[in-house]
Amino acid sequence: MLTTTLSDFRKDIKRYLDNVTNNFETLIINRGKDTGVVIMSLDEYNSLTTTQRELSSKVNEQRLDSAISKFKSGDSFKKELLD
């Protein structure tokens, strides 16, 4: 995670945005006491919203928890995917 001030961000916008998009960094721009802005890549944002949407359903959350438990206990198997 990167942090900067608004004035530093203005001085080098391209470098900061390149870091965010190329290195999957999250950038926080401090704007004063207890305020700020978060910048993240579109891929990271889409991933976050997809995860949030999937976990907002209790059924999906239970399925994921079950799959994680099976994987951790070694009670899982490999399956070939169809092309």
C-alpha cells in the first residue's frame, strides 16, 4: 500500500498511477486529519466487488466455507476442466 499527500500526487500523477495499475498497489492520498482518498486499479476494484457480491449471499458464503474446510482437511480432489 502506498501513501502520499495530494500535492505530491499532483507532482507525479503518472508514476503513482503506473504503480497502482502495474504492481496491483493501492494508493491512499491523505487529505488532512482522518480524511483521504483510495485509488486502486480497475482489476482490483472488480475483484473486490465480485467477492463482496458473492459473500453477500448466505448460501454462497456457506459453500465457500465448506470448500475451504474440505481443502484444509485434505478432503478435496482434482478435477479436469473441459475446454
